[in-house]
Amino acid sequence: MTEYFNEGLFWITVIMGMILLPYAKEDKGLLVLWLIVFIGQFFASYITYKDAQYNIELFTQGNSLICFSGGGYYTPSNKYYISQSEGWILKENYFMKDSLMLRVDGCEKMEGKE
């Protein structure tokens, strides 16, 4: 599950907590807000982990998946159709085919193709 944990956000939250600590004694709302952000990142990591496990289960059962990768502000993300019948394999937390690796948490089940 730690592979889905956002370490950058964690350290930013820790540093912000150290900065807000003197003010939190006077304003408890800041402390509550900081705690929500701090605990929320662990919850987000767990949700991403569960999504990845669900996608791995679907793939091993022979279902087809649609995975999205790349994209930005001005370009759409690339769409890939993943299935064992098309030669994709599962290696740790990635779907692989030739030299392309896609994270398992960026996928969803293809409806209508089971």
C-alpha cells in the first residue's frame, strides 16, 4: 500500500504542521484542519490501493480494462485497452506490454466486454 502514498504531500503537511503549531494553541480550527489533511492523505492512499487491487483481480479473471496515461492541460490522456488476450502481463503494480508500463490504479473495467 505504501507505493500509492504521496510522500511529497506528507512532508509538506508535516512542515505546515510545524509552522502552524504556535498558532494552533490559540485557534483550534487550524489544528482540526491540519489533522483532516494529514489523515486524509492516508485515506486517499488506501482508496488508491483498493482500486489497484480491484483492477488486478479483474485482469486476472480475464476482463478487459481501459487504462489512461499521460495528458496534461492542453493534451488529452492516452487510452489503452488492456487484456490478457492482447498480450498484456501483470508485473507487480503495472500492466506491461513490450516496453510500455501502465500503473494498475489508472484503469477501469470496460463495460460490455467481459
